[in-house]
Amino acid sequence: MINLDELKNLNPNNPGSWPWSAKIMAFVAMFITVVACGAWFDWQDQWENLQRIKDEEVSLKETFLTKKKEAINLDLIKKQLTETQESFGALLKQLPSKSEMDALLTDINQAGLGRGLQFDLFRPGSEKVSGAFAELPITIKVTGSYDDIGKFSSDIAMLPRIVTLNDISISPTGANGLSMDAIAKTFRYLDQEEAASQKKGSKK
């Protein structure tokens, strides 16, 4: 092993005369210097690129696992979609068209008269369009007995078309009578022309 004094006496202009231990040390030092310079000036971008590729690989694996789960559940999703479409179709059939609204209003009125109620107010309001449907509020005020009002509410719920009673307020009128104020809401689906106009307005 070369000592410090021998190292100081080495002639840098004549490395061939150096002892083998000094030559090996010089070679190792040069090798380390070259590797360090290469890593700093040339390999750094490659390391960053390698890390980016590794991150991309992890992301692709996660995407693959997600797609794999979706593929496994595809039949179940199709079945659920079919069931949803069938349920939506059944609900859609409970909505009247524009031409059937007058008949539905008559049905609501007849449901009250059939229970012996007196209509003090029956006033359809302005339609409110929301999506593919239109909501029609009807302000009603009826008077009658407790049983008759209860049966009227039950009859409304049993109508083949969707009608809901909202903002219900009941007060006594004397002689065992009651007065009920409510907002009856019914819904109808938009025809093709109305749906197209609504869709065009939404895009704007």
C-alpha cells in the first residue's frame, strides 16, 4: 500500500513510473469522477424520465384494474340499466300528456264531489317546466267532514296519474265541518315539440 510520502513524490508527468498501488488508486478516482459527472450531466434527465415512466406504469395499472372491475360487472350494470329503463317507462305512463290534462283536472274535481265535498276554490296555476316534465300546481279549498276529506285524499293518491297534495292546512268551520286548503300538484311529460324547445333553450 502506498504511503503519504510516496504519494507526494509521484511524478504527475510520468504516471508510467508510478507503483501499481498508485496506478490503481488513480484509476479508481478517475472512474468515480467519470461516473459522477455522467450521472450529473447526462443521466439526470434519464433518471427523471425513468421515474415518470414508473409513475405512468402505476397509473396504467390502476386504470387497468378499474376497467377490469367494470368489465366483470358489465352484465350486472346492463341488467340494472334495463330495470331502470323499465321503471322509468312505468312512471312515464303515469304522467298525462298535454291533451289529457283537462281530463285529469276533471278527475280531481270529481274525486272531491264524489265524497260530498264542496269546492270553495279550484284554481290551476302556471306550469313550471323542469327537464322533460312540466309541473302544474292547483290551488284547492274544500269543506266537508273529517272522514270525507280523508277519503278524498286517499282517492287522489289512487288516481292512475300522479297527483300529490302539498302545503295542506286544515281548519274547523263549525258544525263538525272542516276546511282544507292545499296545493295539488300533477305532472305531465312534454311532447316532442316542447321537449325540443326546452332542449334548445337549455343549450342557449
